Amino acid sequence: MDMDSASSVVLQALTQATSQDTAVLKPAEEQLRQWETQPGFYSVLLNIFNNHMLDVNVRWLAVLYFKNGIDRYWRRVAPHALSEEEKTSLRAGLITNFNEPVNQIATQIAVLIAKVARLDCPRQWPELIPILLESVKGQDGLQQHRALLTFYHVTKTLASKRLAQDRRLFQDLASGIYSFACSLWSHHTDCFLQQIYARDEAAALSSLERTLLSLKVLRKLTVHGFQEPQQNMEVMGFLNAVFERLKQFLECCRQVGSDSTCREKLEKTIILYTKVLLDFLEYHPCAFIPLIQRSLEFAVTYVFTPAGEGVTFERFIVQCMNLIKMIVKNDAYKPAKNIDDSKPESLEAHKIKTAFFTHPTLTEIGRRLVSHYFLLTEEELAMWEEDPESFAVEETGGDSWKYSLRPCTEVLFLDIFHNYSQTLTPVLLDMVQNLQGPTNVEDSVQLLMKDAVYNAVGLAAYELFDNVDFDQWFKNQLLGELQVSHHRYKLIRRRVIWLIGQWISVKFKSDLRPLLYEVILSLMQDPDLVVRIETATTLKLTVDDFEFRTEQFLPYLESIFGLLFQLLQQVTECDTKMQVLHVISCVIERVGIQIRPYVGCLVQYLPLLWKQSEEHNMLRCAILTTLIQLVQGLGAESKNLYPFLLPVIQLSTDVSQPPHVYLLEDGLELWLVTLENSPAITPELLRIFQNMSALLELSSENLRTCFHIVNGYIYLSATEFLQNYAESLCRSFCDLLKDITNEGQVQVLKVVEIALKVSPMLGAHMFQPLLPAVFRGIVDGERYPVVMSTYLGIMGRVLLQNSSFFSSLLSQMASECNQEMDQLLGNVIEMWVDRMDNITQPERRKLSSLALLSLLPSDNSVIQDKFCGIVNICVEALHDVMTEDPETGTFKDCMLMSHFEEPKLSDDEEPPTEQDKRKKLLALEDPVHSVSLQQFVYEKLKAQQALMGDQGFGALMETVDTELVRQLQEFLQGL
């Protein structure tokens, strides 16, 4: 590019690219895209964004195009890579001046320089760091700030590199600049403190910005810049200074008040100080040991004593709690079970923790966590009144609370309780004892305290197993609390039913369940929505528990299910509907077919809910889960849902539709259970299979489910399905087999095996393109046993049930291999006999012996030559399938099935699906289950004897081992 002429045309294109008019915008973007690979383009962009006279939006866009170009064209090996000459010129131009007046553009330029540094520093760009340090020292305020901003982004980027060589380079950099970074941070911090106490807020804000940036640099250098930071006095000196600086900044919070312009940045800086400690603890737990005592003293003082009042804020308290939690939980600070095996550092850390966490300290922490931090706040109570659904969802673990105070408090409580349960259990039980009996509904303080204490008992349920007789407490105290109907007592009703949910899988007698169902039935009609939602959640935990007994629940099923459905209709928030749907799904799953009389209303409502949830894919996932359980519960009756169900499956499994990203996994599961429970194929159900080709191309983790779906269609209607889809399926399978694991190969081959089993003639014809590879795999002696076993299963089906097709396949393969058919057949039989041990399933072993026996009687010399091997396989299979009748002493084939019986089911057993029934009926026609191996062996040997005559057959039998002959005669006794 000629720089002068280029500058004006690029500037014009960038100006047009900032237009709101797409007719102007689109051609400009296309023109810029074409210039991306032109030499000189990035030099022009550099000149444009460095020209402060130009429009801000144009300069911003120039920076973005430059930044994207680094990702695409800066590396030497990239297509259309920038020349080394241009890169040298660009690097020099990027650091000539740090005087960008616009904050957002300055930040983007800093990020851009960091991207180049990641690739070129220090080897191709050794001057970067010295120039940055020199600029940071300058007196010009703007230049100093911009250089410091760039210094931070460069440090952050270099610290993120993880290759050993890159880490060494960063450590070299850190050791060279650490002193400077410390003095810079210290200088700006002192300036800020002087200015804030002098009430010069404008100057203080400027110094605070520099303090924050220099601290960000120090954080990266401290955490990632030293292999053994405990041996560096400056590093440990800085970390110790952090505590003093934190106290000073917290006092500043008290001084400036909540409405100061400095307040937000001040809190950010305080949080950054805590991040320095937390990061250092995470990456260097052993180096942190000298800081444990001070960290605990600092955090506990500010969080659990009056010292923190008036200066702390929520995010700071969360960080302090995280610091305590990480020290308490850290595995590096725990001695081994055998003390002699412990590392000295672990013993040292444990000693410090033990000395700190005395009985009085733990008692105070435990009491204050429960009585102060567990109390519902005014904001939470207001939210309960104004938006009960949001309150209920957040209380049960909404993501928005992940970093807020309540969940953090509860996690800290659990960790401390788990590690110091002997001290804290009596403390908590004492708090429970002080709250026995109903609480006065007018005493809001006591109501909140009881809620908090019950919360603690629920969270610590597993720890309190041996100390609380929950069954007695439930009967004598909690039941009574649930019967207090005053609207203010909803706090306790909601907490008690939650508490029961926490204890249900810990300690709750089975014979108390009916009493609990009475309670649930009552609370599902509570006037308060939060209580009803919490009750539904506890119901889910109850039916999900391994002690759940369907017969105990059935008397309440109709009423409770009706109330759950009412709740589902009543709630309006997406998250709450999901929550209730999960409960409904769980109930349907546990009661199975018993749900059938009660689902009419739900079945009518779900299509409406599906339509309303078009923009809410996670709610649609919950609907899919519910439908999966519904179809399983309804069995063959689920066909009545097809007008709604099949379009849902169609949409969920169509990879050309954007929602499939969320819905695919559940959609495939629903498709599968729909097939398994379908009484008959329908044109619409068959049509959905058009989605499958694209799904098989994905080769995702859902491939196994896809294969199960294919099998489901084969079992349901092999003829119609294979005639419609076998050709496209075969193409997909051929593509898959080129690049798939051995396990994946087995899944593909099993589909072919099932098709041959269900429809021997059509299956062989439709999957003919796959069979030569199977044949070759057998002849070549496939090394992977499970694949070989499947090959032999497929070939066994072809040989036994479609002998004419086997002959034509043998002829085709002989022609391809340039061998005689007999010679090739001999190789197949020989390999089959040799690899019989690869086959572990008794059905396949019997199939192999039936298949090889089907070659008899034969006067073919090759088959007669392999006779010994065939008899060997037959005797092995007879050992597998023959059982001795102890009364008569005769043998019978245990795999024979004469008629289909409906199985007698216990209460806990699922009834057979329609597919299970189809498999059973199919088995009645399968030679493996309809032909007696004993009889078949006898008839085939008799026929061979008749063909060869007694003398010839006798000579043939002499080729068989005498012990095998003896075993064979034993099996054939009485025939």
C-alpha cells in the first residue's frame, strides 16, 4: 500500500464502517476485510488511531481492526503473515508515545500491545519493558497513567503463558522489575493516603487509579513470577505489607463515606488486595504458611468481631470468608493419618491452625455465623413479599448468588463444622435447645433466629447424625411448628419443611413417611407460595431417596400430583416452572405406570407450556425431561401424545435448528423412549429419522443414543424402516467406520447384527456394502477381541439364516482376493475356530456353532478337513448352554424358549416396554432360542454319516480328539 493514498481511502472506509446505514456499512466492511492481508494496511491503521484529531469512533474501529489482525497475521507461520520489516516498524510506532486522551481507546491499545508482547517479548521486542518503565517514571500524569495501564496488560498477558520456557522468561522479568513495581505501588499508595486525608478527592482519585494498576502488576508478578517466593524477602515483605495497607484502606472507607466518588474504586482496590492473598494461597500454599496466622487474625477480626462494623462491605466479607475457608480446607495444611508420614510444612501449618482455632474462637465464629450471617436480611424479606418466586429460586441455588454472602457463609459454616465438629456440635445443639417450642409470632427477632438455627441444623445434617434423634424431634417439635398457620410463621413452616428435606436421606424412619406425606399434602395448600415451592422441593428429595416405597406414597399420589400441577400453572418465572417440572418428573419416574390415571391435565397443559417457552431453552429441557418420564409411565398409551410429542422430537434433534444446542441430548433420549414404548410404527414417527444422517455426521458424545434409536426402529418395523433408510444409513456407517474408535465400530456393527437378526434376508441385502469389510476382518484375524466377536456374530447370522447370500459373498470375496472359494472358506472356518475365545456371550457362542454346523452335511474336502474344529466349537457351545436335570440325569438346552410369558413383577420392578416385548417375540423365532443345539448337532452328524457311510464317517470322527468325542457322546445320550 502506498501510505499517502492508502491513508485517505482506509480512513474513508473506516468512516463508512461506523455508519448506521447498512447500505453504506456493509460494502465498507467488505473492503476493509479485503485489505486485511495487504502489506502496509496495519501501518495505516496505526497512523489513524494515533491521530487524536480524527473522530473517536473511527479511531476505535482502527484499533479493533489492528487487534484482530494480530490474532490472524502476526505469527510467522500464519497465512498472509505480516513481513518482519512491517512488524518492526509497527512495534516501534506502538510505543513512541503514551498520550492517548480517550480512556476506552487507551485500554484497547494497551491490550493490543500486550497481544504483540505475548508473541514477541522479550526476543523480538527487548526494548518494550525498559521503555514502559521509563514512561511510568515520567512526570506527565497522562503519559504515566497510559504507560502504567500498558505495563499492567503486558504483565498480565506474559503471566498467563504456561509453557516451561515462557514461565522461566516471566520469572526472569519478575526478578528484574519487582523492586521497581513495589516502589511504584508504595509511592502511589502513600500519595493517595495523603491526598484522601487532606480531603483532595480529585487528586486522590487519580492516585488511587495508579495504585490499582500498580497493584494489579504486583499481583501477577508475586503469584506467577517466582518459583520459591518464600525465599524472596521483597515478595514476603510485600505480602506482609498487604495487611497494613488493607487496614488503612478500610479506614479510608469509614472516612470517605458511601457517597464519595472514590468509594467504588476504593472498594475495588480492597478486593484486589484480598485477591493477592487468595491467589498466593492457591498457587503457593507452602510459601503462604508464614502468613496463615496473620491472615486468620485479620479475617476473623473484621468478620467476626465489632472491629469490622462500619468499615466492611459484602464483597470484602465474602473474600475474608473465602480466605478462612481455603486455609481450613487446604490439604497441604493437614497432617497425614500416620503423623510420621507428614511433611514438616503440613505439621507447621496444622500447628498454627490448632493454636488459632481455640475453643472460644471457634465458639464465637460458629455462633456469629448462625446468629448474624444466617439471619434473613430486610432486603431478602422484602423480596419474599414482593417477588416470592425469585426469592424461592435464589434460596435454592440460583447462579446469581454464587459469589454473594449467603452461600459463601453457608459453605464456610459447613467447612468449619466438618473440621471442628467436636467443638461446634454442642454450640449448635445449645442454640437449638434455647429455641424449643413454638415461637411467638409477634417476636420477629426470635423467628429469624429460629430460621437461622434450623438452617444450620439442616446444613450440618450429616455431621449431626449421631447427636440428633431427628425422628423424635420431627414428631415432638417440628410437626407442631408446621401446624402454626399464622402468616408470620411462614418463615418457620418453610424452613422446617426444607430441614426435613435435608435430613430425609440422613436419618428418617421409613414408617414416618406416611406422616410426612400428610404434611406435604397440607403444605402444598399453604397460602404462601414460597412454602409451597419449598415443599415441592422436599417432596422431590423424599421420592428420590433410596428408602422411598411406592406403596406408602400411592394413597397420596392423586392429591399431591394435582397440587403439583396447580403449582406449575400458578408460577410464572421460567426458573420456578423448571423447578416444579423436575419435581413432577421425579414423581412420575418413581411411581411408573401408577401415574396413568392422573396425568390427563398435565398432558393437555404441556403443549401450551412448550409454545410459551419458545425463548427459554432451559425450560424446554425441563419439559423434555418430564416428557421422557411421562412416556415411560404411559407405555403404549403414549401414542396418544404423538401429535405433540413427535414435532417436539423433530425440533429438538434437528441440527439445522439453533435450539438443538440446548435440546439435543434430552430430545434424543425422548426419541429413544418413544420408540421403545411405541406399539406400532406411524408415518410421522418414521419421518423423524430424516434427522439422523446429520446427527451421525456430528460424531458427538450422543452417538451411542443414536445407535440405540436406529436399533429401536429396526425392532419396531424392520421392513418399512430398512426400505426407507438403509441406503442412507449404510453411507453414514461407511463414513463413520473410517474414523472411529474400536468401541464405536462395535456399536455400528451391532446395528447390522440386529438388522440381520430381525430380518435375515432384508438385513443382508440392505447392509451388503458393509459385509465385505466384516468378511475381510475375519480372514485377517481382527486383533481387537470385541470387534472380532461382533464380526463373527454378523457372519454367523448370514451363514445360518441366509446361506445363499453367504455363498454369493464368498464368491465376491474370492474374486476380490484372487483365491479359490474353497480355500477362502477354509481360512474363514480356521480363523473362526481359532478366535472362538473372543466370543464371550453364550448366545453368540451358540450361534457360531449352529452356523458352522449348517455347513454339514458336506462332501467338500475343505469342510471335512475343518471337521475337527467344527466339532470342537460345538462341544464348547454345548458346555455353555446345556444344563443337567438332576432328577433324570439328562441334558437340556437352557436357551430354548417355547412361549412368551408376561413376567411377574415386584413393586420395585419396571414393567417391560413394548420393545422388550418385541425382543421376546423375536427370540421365539431366533434359531439361538428356537433350535436345540443338542438336537441340531445330532441331526447334522447323522446326515454327514448318511452322506459318507459308516466307514468314511468313522475315519472323519477319528480326526477328533478322543476326549472331545467322549464329551460329545455324553451330551447326545438318549437321542
